[in-house]
Amino acid sequence: MASRSGTARGSTLETAYKKNPAAQRRRSVWNGIKRDRYLYLLALPGIVFFLLFKYVPMWGILISFQNYSPYQGMWASQWVGLEHYIRFFSNPDFLILFRNTMAINMLSLIFFFPLPILLSVMMNELRGTKFKKTIQSIVYLPHFLSWVIIVGITFLLLSTGEGIINQLLAAAGLNKIDFLTNPNYFWGLLTVQSIWKDAGWGTVLFLAAMASIDPQLNEAAKIDGAGRFRQIWHITLPGIRSVVIILLILRIGHIMDVGFEQVFLMMNGAVSEVADVFDTYVYRLGIKQGQLSFSTAVGVFKSVVGLILVIGANKLAKKFGEDGVY
């Protein structure tokens, strides 16, 4: 009798789930979580990190519409609407900051972004496993050096007084070059530093994508008489195209971010006209001068531009038949 009543209750619940699509979806989601509970547990630290440090701080956007005072708090501070945004866009510094930020990022996009792809292709063609791993370790190493160390090395090499390069030029009877105080060299120095530090590390994803390419395609190409360059052009590069597009879209989304530490350490009074970017501007006004609301408005502007660029680049990629980011 109890068995029959249990069966009846089960069939009633099944009927209720079928009649209620929302309940059915909730049950399906819960079953999926139970099935993959260890994967979700593995992802939990990352989820907590993004919640605490990416989503919760979004409440801070509100102070860009206020004359925020830490003593009064967020809700008691005076609301001023778009005043800080109007002040920022009408400020003569805006065009200088925009020019410097865009110039540094465009140089990075043109010269830095393709290099990890080229380096990955070259390393992928190496046949000796031991030699290949040695080369990978060498090109990965600079990524783990801090910008303080890299800027220190730059000063040792290029400073006018004690720099090794200038000492060699002087020994050769040539004039010394003001690499660090000449505004014409500043953007190029930042680009070269970024290439030396992160070009090797950028090969990680591309090499992983190349490892997933079916080796039978290369074997078939060899039988058809294709050389190494034709195999790279028709097999390797198309095989990593989706990864390249995704990373390019994400890189475009960060076009307003230059990297505060590198620019801040390389900046000096002689090059401030070409070195001042949004990140250093926010530091100077927000941290040093205490204009928290105004500096937050600058940060919001950067984020909105990045979001628009990611959405636009993603739609453009889909229009050309690529998968895109989402």
C-alpha cells in the first residue's frame, strides 16, 4: 500500500514538473550542478574572486555622480549628476591623455600582438624536444620579472651618464643619445619593453592551439608536395585563427589600458607630455589629490569605451564568419 502511494506521489510530481517549465528548468540546473559538483567546487575560488573584486566594487561607480566625501559616506554625499564627466571631456588634458593612450596601444597592437604568433610558429617547427623546451623556458622567463627590474635594466642600458649603450657610442666617437629624456623615443621604448617581457609568454595559448591541430593534415600536405611554409600558411595558421580572433577582440577591449606601473616608472618631467595616460592621470588626481569622484568618472569612461569596443569587435568577427568571444 505504501509502495503504491509513493509511486502515486512520484507520478504526481513528474506531472507537475511537466506542466511547469520553470520548475523543470530548475530541476535540470540542479541536476547538472549535482552531476558536475566537483568541477563547480574547482571553479569556486575563481567565482569568489570575480564576485568580490569585480562585481561588488561596481557599486563604486555611483561616486562618479557625486562630490564624494569619505566622511559623509556614499549615500550622504552630494549628488552632482554628470558634472565630473562634463569637466573631464572639456578639460584640455583629455585630448593629450587620449592621444598618448591610443598611440601607445596602437603601437602595441601593431608590433607586439603579431610577434607571439610568429614566435609560436617558429617554436612549433622545432623538432628537438629538449631544445624546444629550453627555448620555451628562455622566452617565458622575462614575464616573471617585475616592471621595476625591467625599468632598472633599461636605465642601466640607456641612461646618458652610465648607460652601456651610450658608453659604447662615446667609445666609438659618436654623440650620446638621450633615450630616456627625449619624448621622440618614449613610445618606442615602452613597446620594446612590452615585447621583450611578454612576447614569449603570449605564445602559450597559440602553442596549445597548434598542439590540437590534427597531424594527419600535415602528413597529407606532405604527400601532396607542400613544403613547410605552405603547411604553415594553409594548416597551422588557419588552425589557430579562432584563438587569434578571440585574443584580438579581448586586446581591443583593453585599448584604454596602458599599464600603470610601466608608464609610471618610465615617466619623468622631460617626457610627461607624451607619457601622461589615463592611468597616471587617475593616480595623480585620485590618489595624490583626493579627487575620488572625478578620477572614478575617468575610470568609468575607460570601462565604457572598452565595453563598446569588445561588443563592436565581436559583432564584426561574427559578420566575417568567426566564432567571437560570445
